[in-house]
Amino acid sequence: MKRTLEYTSQPADFSAPFSPRRRQLLCLLALSPLSLRLQAQSALPAIRVSKLHCFTLRVTDLARSLNFYQTLFGMPVLTRLAGAVSLRIGAGPQFLTLQECQPGETPGIAHIGLSVPDLSVQAIAESLQARGLRERAVPAMSDELLSAALQYWRAASPEAGVFLADREGLLLQLCAPTWCGVDGGCTTLEPASTAGLLQLNDINHFTNYMGNAPAANQFYLDLFGLRYQSYQGPTMPTIAVGDGRQFLMFVGGASEQAPQSPARIDHVSLSVENFDVERILATLTQFGLSARAEPSVTPPWSHWVSMRMPNRGGAEGGTPELYFSDPDGLHIQLQHLNYCGGGGYLGDVCPALP
């Protein structure tokens, strides 16, 4: 089996060693509020979120993707709706939804769902309005999300909560902790036909590409009352969600110009039981995936390992980060259940964790 290893590092400006204290200072300076508006928003009450809860994959062939994910992970079906199937992650209620693309839509990770304890749709709406977001009708799926920027809409059912699009059109859902795709809980599961080759534990993180990453970081720190927990380079923090083993990451540029294109959810990371790089690569190869030959080209049905080095917060010799691409070329990362985006071989060393 050919193993693809990629050693990732920052540009030369960031390659010199620096102390944790200096690193923290550099991060604080680089990620300070970018406008008076953001500073004013930080004084508003936060919407408290407890976990990364769900996400949607837009796919071109629903039956093919369902077979792919159920065979690989043995995920039971929570709900079946027109053109969509929701699959439980681990013990749940966390889940992913496979939704068939409409004509003209591009496959992708469509949204990030976070659970809100004691969900109150009205309270969330009032908080978003205080931050300058405007309520609107539910947009058509084919609408470009940038046109819905800084707007929110109420979901069709109470437990599904509220959807909002940030300044760059990144779509989030704020839902009840019990939400499983339908109100009232999913008491009847449709088991997968196989136990799966790998066992999922939970959602671990989402990495999002932004035109203005520092502004996005500040927006979500303030909106949800969250904190940084680790750094993958001087200006690449991770934002802890819940107990900190889950996190959000916003990377990209720092343009203060009006966004010209919508933000992109680059990948979702899932935690797995018995994380072992060689075992997982062998399993993925057995399943039919091939080692990626070129980092600049990622075809569907590929796998690869990126080694995050010390100058990006990784271990000496590198912290392995394992990825694969599904039948539509969507990127999924697999990590140890204690991965927090920090140091150590497993990426589980985050001093900021409680």
C-alpha cells in the first residue's frame, strides 16, 4: 500500500521558533477586533451553544452516497425525507444529512448545525437582530448564500430552530439538542446492512475558508461566547465548542472589502474509535480508495495524510491528520476522539481546555 504523507508548514515568515508566551501575544494582536461594530457586538449577550450537532452534504447521487457512508461507517438511518437521508453519527443524536443536489447545484458541505440548550427561537431571533441580522423568508436552496448574508430565518419546525448566514454567507443552524431531523426524537432506527469498516464517535470540527478570517473568528467568539483553545500557526486559532474536543476553525484572507464570493466549508472532521493511521489507511484502501498522488489534485475516492509540524502547533515529527474524499470529492477528516487541534502526536494537547 502506498502511503501519502504531506508535511505542511507556514511560509518562511513564521518558521522561526517562538515561545508560547510570544505566540499568544502575536495571536492576540493579529486577531484583535477589526472594527468598532465588532467591538460593540462583543458587549451583547452570547447565544450559548453546547455541541457541534449536524451537517448536510449536498451529493449528486443519493443512493451512491448512502451506500458509501453506510458501508464505510455502518451508520443507521434516522430519517428519510424527499431527496434526503439523515444518518446517525456514533451514539447520536449527532447526525449528517445526505441531500441530493438540485439542478445547477454544486456538491459541497452545505451547513453547520450547533445545538443550543433550552432552545428559544424567539430569544435567538432577538439576539441576532441586536447584532444587526435581519429576518427573512426561507431562501430557495438554489439561492447563492452570499445574497442571504447577515440574515436569518426560522426553521419549519421548533426543534430545528433558526438558520443564519454570516457576513460571507456561511450557513449555520442553531437547533435543539434533541433535534434528529424531525421533531419529537428519532425512536425508530433503520439499521445499516453492515456493521461498517470504521466506527465513528462524534463530530470533531469544521474548517471554513473565509475572505476575512480574523473578522469571522471575532464574530463567532462574540456570538457564542466561545474561546480560543489552540493555534495552528500565529494567526490560525481553533475556537472551542462545548468541552473543547469539538471546535470551529476559520482560515483564509484578511480582506476588509465587501465579500465577492461566499465562504466555503472546506471539510468536516469526524472522530473515530481506535485511531491508528496505518490501520485506517489500509481499511480505506480495502474499501476502494486510492492514495492521493498530487496534493494539488484531489479526485474522488482518495485518501491522504498531512503531517502538521511544530511551527503549526503539531508534534515533533508531525501530528498526522488523515483525510479522504467521497464519491463527490467532498473532504472528510478522521481523527482520534480526543483530538482538539493542538499538540502531541494525536493532536490532543490543548492547554486552554478546562
